[in-house]
Amino acid sequence: MDIKGKKMLVVGLGKTGVKTVKFLIRKEACVRASDILPLEKLPDEVRELKRDGVYIETGKHSRESFLWADTIILSPGVPFGLPLVEEAIKNGVEVISEVEFAFRYVKKPIIGITGSNGKTTTSTLVARILEASGKRVFLGANIGTPLIQIAERDEDFDVLVLELSSFQLQGTVTFKPFIGVILNISPNHLDHHASFEEYMESKFKLFANQTEDDWSVYNFDDFYIRSYMPEIKSRKLPFGFTSTDKGVFFDGIFVRFGEEMYDLREMKLVGAHNLENAMAAIASTRIMGCDPEIIEREIVGFSPLPHRIEFVGEFNGVRFFNDSKATSPGATLRALQSFSGSVILIAGGKDKGVDYSMLRDEVARKVKVLILIGESKFQMQKELGDSVKTHIASSLEEAIEIAISNSSRGDTVLFSPACSSFDMFSSYEERGRRFKEGVWRYQKQG
């Protein structure tokens, strides 16, 4: 695709935005870039690009740049609901995501994986199975490496495994994976999407351009997903806990796919949600022709990724788990469902405008003490506090102290925020590290 001389605006100058700007320069486009953050808070590469003469505006978005462009490329996390984006669209400017733009330059088959929860675990697991089967795999998009980094050089790979967020999918026009995988749907990112319906529609754009030559792998037990599937044109392969003639399902002991049987009882991943992730991986990799023995071996040996129901340690008979990646109520619900016995739950963070009441029944059943932190703490207390003993903490460290003082042998302390981290931390990774450090500090003192 020739974009020489075309006016291109990149919005958002994190890792993905910087890579996109560099690609556009190589393609001899006329490039501008914009970020709402001040220059000192952006990567050093942004200053280098500015010194090299690239037109970069920081600390604000200008109307002039948005209306100047032929095409606007939004980096992950930049919402379509920005007033300047909406005005640009009304004025005939093409607005797309980086994934859509990069897709126009790649040729290898894509496995695109989305869902409200479980994307990173499933994407990584699928990539591991494919690699163990001898395939050269690119793993990226919403995880690790931006897709734009391999645009025009994907001949180095046999298959591209892409973790895809609602933001990335919302900005697609022609994007078409060979295999589209949707794990689950629950309300999320309602601070960026106008409604749950818009969020859901963004997710299902994964399948919009598929044909009968492609595949859709979907969670049969998810009502929202199942109700949408009749509109999809590709070949369908369901997975879940409900027995289906043509799908991958769990029979209570084994996972079955036709005549094939997978023994995952020694799987290191915990919880019903991770069994769903494993079934999605089985479906995807069998379509790609991977051997069932290799698939079973890789799933059983796969260790949980950091910050995803990660075992931190045991202190005086109390187990501690870090689930900082749980940035939505749906993710925290799945974490709670993974445990039996008494749970002390630490939750709260940046409020994304979601409804926390979906946690009420599970909290009432399992949670001994609820400890709330962050911007959302009073809203969560309002929605959940009457069903359980609740404490408000001013910091994560104080929350850990309250959890330990209220715990007894046999309890589980679960840090599963149900919110994003940006009110108190730079990322969910920093938040998770702080939790682990706090627990280890008390272990040393004890």
C-alpha cells in the first residue's frame, strides 16, 4: 500500500505510537504525532523524533492536526470517543487503530484472541503450543510487541498470534484473522466506551470480515457470545462446559474434542476460567494441525503468568495470591470462583464506570473480610459493603496490614482489584509488585 506523501496523524506516543511514526517515516508519508501527556512523561524516542524534525505536539491535541490528516492512527487505549476524533470522522478523515493499519502490510495467517478476561494467558499458551509444534510464531499486539513492528517483514513467521483489546478492534475496517477467538464478555472499559453495547460491538468486529474459509472459536457457555454467533459467517468451533457435538468441552474429568481426550488434571493453571482458556487453546491449535499429545503436554506444563492469581507465599498458614491483572469485576469474579474456603479480598482502584454488583453473591458466599482501596473504594463499599465486613484502607500497604490482622490459619488473602491501577500506580505490574513486596516484608518480620 503506497502512502508516500499521505498526511498521517498518530495519536498516542507510547511504544506502539513511536513504532508507527517510524514506520510511516520509512514509507515517506507526511507525518504528525500528538499526545495529551507532556514531553517529559513520554519515551526518550519522542524527543529524538522531535529533534529529527518530526512534527510532534505534546500536552494537548490540536484541532488543526486532527482536521489536517488524511488518516488518523490511534494507539492502543486512545478512545474513539475523543471529541476531536469524532469531529475528524464527520469531516471525512479515516480513523483506524494501529492493528488495522499494520494488518494492511502483513500476509501470514493470524490467530486473533479477544475477550474481557484471559487474553494474555490464552495468547501465550497458543503461541507456546505452536512453537512446540515447530512453527515460527509472532506473539504481540496488545501484549509485548506491536504488530506494526513486523509490518512488511512477517515472512520471518509462520503464524501471527495477536492479543486484541476492544480499543484495537474498534478501529478495524479490513482486519481479518484466519482464526478469531472470543473467550468471554463482561462489562469493562465503560470509561472509554459509550455503553456496554458499544464495548461488545467492538469485540465482535474480530469476526466482521471473516469468510467461510476462516474459523471462529467461541465460548458456548457465554450468553452474550452465543447470542451473537448466528451473525458470523466463518466456520464455528465452540468450547465450554456444555457438551456439544462439534466442540471442545469438559466432561467433568477430561476435555474432549470428538474422539480426542485431554487429561488436564495436573494443569498448573487454577480455576474454571483457566480451563476455558485451555479449551480455547486446544480448539485453536487443533485447527492449525498441532498434535494432541503436544497440546496436552504444553497445557499441563504451562505456569501461570505474573499477576494472574499468582501464588505469592504462605505466612502462618495463610496463603497470599496476587491477581493485580484483574482490572474488571468479571476478572475478580473468576478469581473468587477459583477458591474454596474463607477469602480475605483486597480490591479497588481506578473506577472505570462499571457495575460491581455482579460480585455481590460470590462475595457474600466466600469473602470473610473485604478491604477496599483507591478511587473506587466508596462506590464498591456502597455496592458490596452490606454483604460482608468491610474496611477502607488509604494505601495498599495498609490493606495488607488489615488483611493479616484479620486472617487466621487456612484463610486465603486475595488481591484482585476489579479496577485498573492508574489512580495509585503506573501499571497493574507495579501494583502487583508492590503487593508482593508488602507480603514478603511481613513474612520477614514474622
